[in-house]
Amino acid sequence: MRVGVLGGGLQGCCVAIELANRGVDVTIFDKNEALLSRAAIANEGKIHLGYMYAGDPTLSTAKTMMVGALSFAPFLERHLALPAYSFSTSVPATYVVHRDSQHSVEEVSGYLETVHCMVNAATEGKSRAYFGTDLRAPLRTLTAAEREAEFDPEIALAAVSTPEVAINPTALALEIRKCIDDHPKIEVRRNSTVIGAEKETVSISVRIESPNGRQQSSFDHVVNALWDGRFALNETLGYRANRPWLHRLKYGVSFRLPSNAIPPPSSTFVSGPFGEVVTYRDGIVYLTWYPECLQAISADVTPPDWQTYPLEPLRSRIASGTLRALSEIVPTLRELNVESLPEITVKGGAIVAWGKTDIYDPNSELHCRFEIGVTSDERFHFVDPGKLTMAPYFAEICADRIRPVH
Ligand SMILES: Cc1cc2nc3c(=O)[nH]c(=O)nc-3n(C[C@H](O)[C@H](O)[C@H](O)COP(=O)(O)OP(=O)(O)OC[C@H]3O[C@@H](n4cnc5c(N)ncnc54)[C@H](O)[C@@H]3O)c2cc1C
């Protein structure tokens, strides 16, 4: 059986690896020169256990995320033959309630406790599934003195330490690319823009534009994992979503912590348009602050071809604005000089989600992120990973649906 996987981000690569290791011949198409060159490497890699989503009182988002999170490291261990402890992960995140939060301290604290109970229940029988971390330890609210030592207490109304970590997406991309390059069952067609697909009697054909001109290839099954290109490709096969969506262009800033600097606490500011500090154990720090980093929104079928690495002067504006905003809350960041930070990189990409209004609106659908996953119509499958966290889990679901069709 031959399967065409459209898009070589984390979702497409996970589908390809899962299928190839089940004995299927896979061809990945990506418009870029390298795999994992868009949203997959532009994010902070938080492997969500659900603590972020106090804006979804049904808890459906939290439940969805924790299923994905508990599948993430096992998938990598299985397919990359790497033990969980060898992944470059972050210091666990402290959740901090911002004074302008859309939910009160009591609401957020209650939500975190509820989610943590659910995480514990979900971990039954797979206690080491989350990067080898023991998730059973209770959440801990920082004392006032501890909170004052780490954050500006006027802004940080409460702080709760959680076991949630992020995986360095650049390090992850290197491992995945290596696995794919070495895999005898996976062919990669780089610089190949997918422009359409058609159903044929016993196959699906895909139209591609590459430096060699237009080409067509037929497959037994096709998986659309194009992320921000997904809606456009689906339309060529007649599928149109019957609800509003938004593509949001969001950036983040990463750098190597100078050797004499104090590592900032990994912290996630909730609930609303705030941001995060992620301190990886390999010395990289990632910052994002929504008002500075959110640079564009599009409700079009195809969003503009947003740049992963913004040009000057936008690049410097995002870097200095983000560091300035987060320094107001995290005192250790005040010691850093944006002009001299080693390996400083501003990178970003599209976030695709159902919704009509931005997250400044407490009722925005963007606060609920559980309506994601794999949709299949015989030989054609499209995947909305929603989050990096979900990609390995949805890859397995997608692979389970790919069987010979008679
Ligand atoms: C700033 C930022 C922070 C984020 N933080 C987190 C986080 O902490 N945790 C989390 O779980 N998620 C996070 N996300 C979301 C996460 O990055 C995405 O959900 C996930 O990466 C999307 O799946 P993907 O990796 O397959 O997408 P992509 O990497 O965008 O892959 C899609 C691929 O398709 C290719 N492509 C697109 N159109 C075409 C076409 N027509 N023809 C050929 N190729 C095409 C692209 O080149 C690309 O390689 C964040 C996103 C951003 C932007």
C-alpha cells in the first residue's frame, strides 16, 4: 500500500513514521526545503496536560490534551528508540494568575486542582508516560515569600507549581528528520507544493508544483497534514468547514541563557492574552507575550505566506517588546540585555483554530480546543492536530484508519 502524506510538520512526520513502521510505503510532500520548518519548530513545545484551559469549563480541552500528552513521549520512545529522559525538556511550569486574568485566583486554583485529579486518573497504569515524570505529586501553591522572590507580587496574584514541561522543538526536529532520512519506507519530496487532489476510482491523485514543473501522483490513501494549508487543499476535494476559523500569526523569542545569568522560572501566565517563559534544561530560554507576539489574524481559506523568521525592524521590535513585557513580571529577566543575548532568534507561525474572536474575548471559541483530530472519508484523511501536543496521538488514530479499501 502507498500513502501520500501532505505536509512535513510534526503531524505529517508522525503519521509517516507510524505508517512506515507498520510496513506501509509513504511519500511526504512539503513545499519547503527542510521538513519541520514551520509551526513545528516555531513553538515553545509545551506538552499540555490541560492546566492552560481554565476558559473551557466543560474540561473537554483538558481531557483531550492530557490524552495527547501521555502519548507523546511513548511515541517518540517507540519510534526514535530514545529513552524519555534523553529528550531536551524544560523545567516544569509554574502557573501564575495575572492580575488582569479572565478568571479569579479561586477559579484558576480550583480548575488546576480538578485537572490535576484528572491527570492522576489518566496516568493510572502509565505513571512514567509523561517523560518519566511522576505526575502523582500534589500541585503546590507558592508561599507569598516564594512568589515575591520569583515574580512581581503586584502582578502575579498566585502561583502554583505543576509538573508540566515543554520539549525543545528544535532538538526534537533534528531527531525526527534523522529518523525519516534513514527510513527505507519513507520518501520525501521537498520543494513540492501541493495544489490539489482528486478522487479516482481506486486511488487519490495529488497535484504538485515543484521546480521541475507540475506533476501528479496517485496513492491508495492520502493524509492532509498541511496545518495552515489544510482548508485550501480540502476545498479542492469539495470539503468546506461549516464554521468560522482563525489563522493567527504568533511569534516567540528564544536565546541561550548567558552563563552568568540566573535561570528565569518556567512560568505560564493565565488566563487570557498573556504569555510564557520556558527554561529548557539545555540552557535555551523561550519567551512569548501575546500582545507583542501576535502579529496578524486571517480568516481566509489560505492565510498569507507568513515568514517563520521576521525581518528587521519587526524582529527587533518583537524581541525587545517581549523581553520588556515579561521583565515587568519576572525580575530575573531584567538582568538580560536583548542586544547581547547569545543565539537570539525570533520565530513564529500560524495557529489554526475554530473561532471568530481573539482570546481577549473571554467567550471566544479559542479558549476551547477539543474539536480537533482526524476526519476520514474512505481513502482521504485530514488531520487538525490543534496543538503540537496532539500530533503523535492523532498519528496513531490516522494510521489505524488506513487499510486497503475494496
Ligand atoms: C508561536 C507558537 C507557539 C505554539 N506553542 C505550542 C505549544 O507550546 N504546545 C503545543 O502543543 N502547540 C503549540 N503551538 C501549536 C503547534 O505548533 C501546532 O499545532 C503544530 O505544530 C501544527 O502541526 P504541524 O507541526 O504539522 O504544522 P507545520 O509545522 O506548520 O506543518 C505543516 C507543513 O505543511 C507544509 N505545507 C503547508 N502548505 C503546503 C502546501 N500547499 N504544499 C506543501 N506543503 C505545505 C508546511 O511547509 C509545513 O512544513 C504553537 C504554535 C505557534 C505558532
